[in-house]
Amino acid sequence: MRAAMSPVTAGQLLALWLLCLATSPVAGQMDTGQLKAFRQEAEAFNRQDPFANAYRAGRYNGYLAGVIDSLQGRSVCFRECICELDKMVEQHLASHPGSDDRPASEWLVPLMEKRFPCK
């Protein structure tokens, strides 16, 4: 014999969706402070620091790769080595110390569009 189940209401679905959204480990945006911290881990990892956090270092590289992939051929065209991108990020972070709470994409995308424009 099966027990009768009550239908799920729209309010219950909304509450469940909000709960899943609030507990999600991955956010849609990365702020500048996070990017800065992940970049420091990437530098430590590249120096083979035994205390470097490989996950956080990978998040930095993965974030940059995702931005590059999403812009390539649209507003940014990479015709040459993008080796200098990390240096550009480093210089921007050093010259804008009070921007840790801003989304990284607010400055990273225009920085890349200026340096690697599609002609």
C-alpha cells in the first residue's frame, strides 16, 4: 500500500531553490580580494612552496582561463602570447589596493580589451 504524498507547492520549491543557492560552494563572481588571495597562492605554488594551496592556485588560473575563453573572438583577440596577462593583473592589483570588494570582472575585462583588442 502506498502512502499518499501531498503535492509540492510553488512556495516550497522556491524555498528549496533559495536554500540550494545559499549553500552553493561556488559563486558566480569572484571579487578582487579573492582573486588577489588566489593569485598569491598561485605564486607560492609556482615557487614550489610546500605550504601552497594547490586548490586556490588552480582557482586563480581557472578563473583567468574562463575569462579568456569567454572573451576570445568577441571583444578580445589574442594573436600573440598572453604571457604578460599575469603581470598585468599583478600591476593592477598593486595600483588599486582599495578595490578588494569589487568584482574582478569589472576591471579585468576592460584591461584585457584594451591590451588585446580585436582589430
